[in-house]
Amino acid sequence: MTEAELDEPKLRAMLEARGLRLRPEDAAATLATASFLLRAAELVRKARA
């Protein structure tokens, strides 16, 4: 998954599949953190290539 593919419904589904619940008041911050981590992972992969 890339940062561009991530949105709140997908993030919510991934968390719920692991038995976690995304509270509405935490959705924006959690999505921002997930986007940051995905972008960082993309940069690391590019740097290693």
C-alpha cells in the first residue's frame, strides 16, 4: 500500500481486521501518522534500491 492509496475507510478496515477500533476523534491524527509512516517506508525502500 502506498500513501496515496490510504484513506480513512481503508485504515479503519485494516485496524478492525486486527481487533482495533478507530475512534472518530482520533481518525485524523491516526491517518496522518499512518501516512507519515508509509511515506517514510517508501523513501527507505527507494534509498535501498
